[in-house]
Amino acid sequence: MDLIVGAGISGIAYATFTNNDYLMIDKDQEIGGYCKTIKRNGYVWDYSGHFFHFRDEKLKELVCKHIEPDTLKTVKKVTKIYYKGEYIDFPFQKNIHQLDKQEFIECLYDLFNTESIQVKTFKDMVYANLGKSISDKFLIPYNEKLYACDLNHLDAEAMGRFFPKANKEEIILNFKKENNSSYNDYFVYSSQGAIEYVKSLFRNVDENKVFLNEELQNIDIINKVAYTNKREIHFDRLISTMPFPKLLELCNIPFDKSAFTWNKVMVFNLGFDKKGKDEESSWVYVPDKDICFYRLGYYDNIIKSDRMSLYVELGFPKDADIGNTEDVLAKVLSDLKKIGVVTDEQLVDYHSVVMNPAYVHINQKSVQMVKDFKKQLAQHNIYSIGRYGSWTYCSIEDNIIEAIELCQENESESKLA
């Protein structure tokens, strides 16, 4: 029997594709992990912005199969950057011609003077790819706000394919004929929130084998026994989607905890009494360090509702004291007014949540440790998957694919046994 720990997308995807008998537990009272949705006072909010960028049409069909078609929207992404009191198009490096003349010249000059940069860290990689000016004006301050750390502590490939790269020819061609396309130009979203994806995929799961409010507390890797707050569970395989260092702790495996760092993100979902002036943007990046949030998104523009509905994200170091929620909200509202997002609109309702961990800090040491410990755990038929289980930066679609591949590997091993 496979014990699946975590009823988020990765755990549900594994249950969907496995041919083995299974049991699924989750410490929360609802399925979904971070893909939960709040519906209140006419607003639809997720824990944060979860927008599916499907590259695989079959996976899209699978995930959306049980969602009411009328609620599904394919949205053309409109993303902007709030920079020095103005909005420029995203990605920054392809739109430097929208800056004032002096800044444009700085960016263009530095773009062609990167040969001497030695790449060892994420910060070096940004400089080497796009030059000092583009990096210092947007990419570095924005990512420092997001990750809440010194970018020299991150591996050069910390964001993998998600890092917004562009070659010099693309950047120059964009000066005259704009083409801001990326791997995720369009996204699919349900007007009822991201939880609808989870519910749709969950239709493939036997609900009688799912137990909520049950938290894993210890794992005997030798005898294959999992101890929860409610019982002992004997397993043949254990599939974990919890944060990787937490799994190591529960397996009583010693490890260097300093190798695993992350940030936490506080999300405010804000509902106002009427539309704001921006009726186009999907979301906006804010690199300005004097503004407390690094990104804000417009649910109302995405689902075409008649009142402004925002999500606003703030990054903090993992051990930071965030303080009183009402005080942080006051700062958020003040900064929204400072940049002109809120003028005379009145706040009707709000919801807040802290995601911890939010973004993991990927460095060479953590990458190697995950690889080595995964091999060790696999010898005991314990497998760790998902964004936090694999301690990586990835999409929800990547999580589903990883779950499918693990099912296939386990099936092959069973046939060989």
C-alpha cells in the first residue's frame, strides 16, 4: 500500500495515476495545499495567484475535465512593471526603449558589456545575461524583494527556464515591433478560483482513502511504519509532498539544516466597492524597495468582475517577525494609494494568509543534498515529490508530470520484482 502524504496537486496527481492501492493523509481540514480558494461577499480569492500555463494539452484536458466549461477562461496575460512612477511592459529587458533616454542608453550599453563577468551565483547570472543596468534597475531589486535574501546565496540556475531571458537581437527588434511573448502568454483560470482545478483532479481519487486533519509525526524507515496524530500506518511505499527538510526530520535522518533556506510570503486578498482605473493588467511587478509588496494582481480583470479585487504579495525572511496583520494591511493600503492603484475606492473585505515556506532558496549545496538524500530514501521506498518535496522552483504542471513519472517508475520496479 502506498501512503501519500499531502492532498495538494502533487499528492492528488500521484493518486490519480498509480495502479497501487493507496491511502492519503493531510494535516489540513481541506484538500488543495496552497491551491485553496476563499469565496466571500461576492469575491473569489486564492491563497495567492495560481494561474495554470498548460504546455501539455492532454494534461489540460485532464485537469479541466470536471470544471464547469462556462467558468473556464483562457486569458491573454497582460503584465506590467511599476517603475519610477510609470508602467512599462514586462519583460523589462525587452522594453528598455520605454525608459527615458538616459536610462535606455545605460541599459543598452551595459547589455553589450558582460563578457568579463564570472558566473557563480544567481546574481552573477543576471548580470552576465542582461548587463548591470537592466539588472540593477529591475531584476535584482525585484528578486531580492521576492526571495527576501541576498541573491548571491542562490544558485545560478535557481529559476531554471522561468528566468525571463532574451538575447540581444530580440531586445533590439522589440524596439520597433513589440513582441513580449513568453512561454506562458496565455493562462487558463476558473472564475470560481484555483480550487476548481484541485476538485476536478480529485474526482479521480477514492475519497474513502483520504483522511484530513491527520498529521504525520514520525516515520520508522526500517519497519515502514508512519506515526500520525491518530494512528500507526504500515506502508510499502511512502510518497511525501511535504517540505524536504521536514521529511528528513520525521525520518530521523541527520542533515545540515543550514543548507535549506526559504522565504515566507504574506498575501492580502483585497475586495473594494468598485472598479479601479486599471482595467487591463493581469498582474504588476513592483521592484521599488520603498513599496512593501513585490507584486499585485487583479482578479477582477482576469474574471471580468465589476469590483476591484486584488492579491498583494509581500516577501519576508523565514524567521522574520511579520508583526500585527492590521498594521501590515495599513502599510499595504498606503502603498497602493502611493502608486495610484487605490484612489477613492473603499475596502469592503479582505483575507490574509502567510505561506511558509513560499519560495525555496536553491543553492548548490541544497541541490546536491536533495539528490543524495532522495537516493537514500528510495532505498526504503520513500519518495519525495512536488515543489517543496523536491525543493525546487517549478510549475503546477511540472508537479503533475513528476507524479506521473514516479508512478511509472514504481510500476516498472513492481514488474521487475
